[in-house]
Amino acid sequence: MNDFIVCTTRSMHNYASEVITHLSKYLSFSKIAKHINGIDLLKTERFADGEMEVTVNSSIRGKDVVLFSSSARNEAGISVEEAKMELYQAIDALKRSQANKIIVFEPFISCSRSDRTTRRSSVGLWVHLKTLSSLGIQHIVTFQLHSDKSKTMVDPAICAIDDIPALTLLQKHLCDTYIKNTEYLEKQVRNKWAFCSVDAGGEKLARFFANSFGSPLVVAHKQRDYSKQNTVESVHILSADSLEGKSLWIVDDMIDTAGSVEMLIRALAPLKPGDINIIAVHAIFSPPAAQRLEALSQEGHLNRVLVSDTVSCSNLFPQRPSLEIVHSAEHAAKIIKTIVLNESMSILMKPFDAGTYLSGNKQGIS
């Protein structure tokens, strides 16, 4: 195993510090522990005309570097454009400092939805991934890309990409917080819960949850207006069972303006479910998402929103709905440990089974 260091751009200092804390538990022997903390390795400065320069503060010659960065809403309040430019310049500075290998860890790739190649428009994800690989990084790690096809934008002969299914973190949270034992899973969850997709394209994610918990699947078919951004014309609900009295969990990889989930919840409400909840990995919450979700909650249509911390989102909802944030830093630490020790990634990719998890066989579930 080569010496390595974990560092970060300004956008993820707190997150990277959490990762390092967890990583120290997994790699506790002194030879490794002294190399992992590079939280202040990078210094970013601005010239008078607004241009940027990133400096590496100490020698990293021959070391592997794990670089955390985010271009989404972040703890430092840095804009999308500035965060991306800082990431690109940080990579250049690390290359010029003769790092042996650079692994970019973006928990959420903010341009991941700009992946359509059939329109007469730019493809933001392709531009971003192409820039990263062209700058010389060897590995990209992220959580829950918007589509599987996105991974084909990177030439594996030049740069590897690992898309880790962070939905498993949310499934474990459901088990630990709400289900807790196999008896409740059998009698309540499998009879009185249902998992719903936001649209036909999201059926795979919702089915992933339904299969994991042995609960019914509900599919929403939405008609979009592709002449406008973030616009939905209508929603139709497809379900083999009555939804009356059931706890519904709407599953998606991200919530942006919440326009789709708002229309879906309003279409579900007349079916008289017991409560409606949202599960999403990435809490983008672009305006007017907060206002929409707060209005749904005040009207009694939305119970809770369960998300991960891949995008900074605390304090967005001062009142309702109940926002539960699942931390992913420990999972990120496990990923880094797996990479630096050249272990198999399969355990991080395997499907989650609630019955197995609740019965106590957690060793095989990361």
C-alpha cells in the first residue's frame, strides 16, 4: 500500500474532517494514520482581477491523494462556477507537486443531470468528467449518479469511476430508526408500507426499495414539458393495491425544485394514504423547493423528508416538514479504505436486504 493523504477544497472542510476521523478508526496503525490528514494541504487565493490560484502547502511527492470537493450548495457558500474552478486548479497543483495518484471524491456531482446527448446543447457532465480526466486524475468516486449511462462518459483506460449506491445508507436508517426488528418488518412494513417512484424512469430505484423491504411498489408516470426546465404537466399513479391507510415513501436520487414531488404528492393525497414521506440521496433543494415542501407539510400532505448529507442542507426547514439527514462520511471512509488497501468493492455495491440486516447479519452489509 502506498502512502496516501486526504485533502479537500474549501467546499468540504467539515465533511473531509469527518471522513478522516472515521478513517483513523479503520486504519489505526501509526504508519498510515500519520499520512491521512491533509485537511489544510491546499491554500486558495484570489488575484485582484478575480482569478484564482491554488497552492500545495507541503510535499506530497510520490503519495496518493484523495481530494474531496463539491460544486453543489456547500458549507463554505462557494458558487458552482467558483467551486469547479477551484477543483480543477487544485488538481493541477497536485499534479505539479508530483502526486503519485489523484482520486477525486465528489459525493454529489452537481452537473450529473446534464447528461443528455441528443439535444442541441452542451452536456455539462461530459465537460466536467472530460476536464477531470484530461487534467490527469486516475479515479473518480461519487454517490448515486443520476443515470448508469453517465459512467460511460469516462474512458476506463484513462480514468476509473466508481458510482457507490448511497441508497443503502437510507435503507439502513429506515431499519435502525423506524423498523428495528424483523417482527415489525413482517407485520407492518410488508403490509402497510409502499414505495413509490417519482416517475417511470425512477421505477428502478423505487423497486430497489420495495424488493429490499418486501413491500408493494407504486409507479408514478409523469408527463414533462421538455421545452421548459423543471416542468411537469401531469402525473398518473399505477398501483396494484389500494393505498388507503398505507405509509408511502417516495424514492428518488435527488430533489431539486421539488416540482415533480409536489405534483406527485397532490396526486397521491386523494387516495387517502396514512402518511407520505420522501427519500432522496441528494438534497439539492433549489428554490422554491423549501416553500413547496413546507406548504405540503402545513396542508398535512407531507410527513418527513429523509436525505443524505452529500449536499449541505441543514437549517433549510425551520418548522416542517421533519428533515432527517443521514451522514455519509463513515461510508466514504470505508470506500477510501477499500481503495487504498486494494480490497474488493463488491460489498459496497451489493443489494440491501432488510430482513438480513435486521436479523443481525450485518457483517455482509457495509
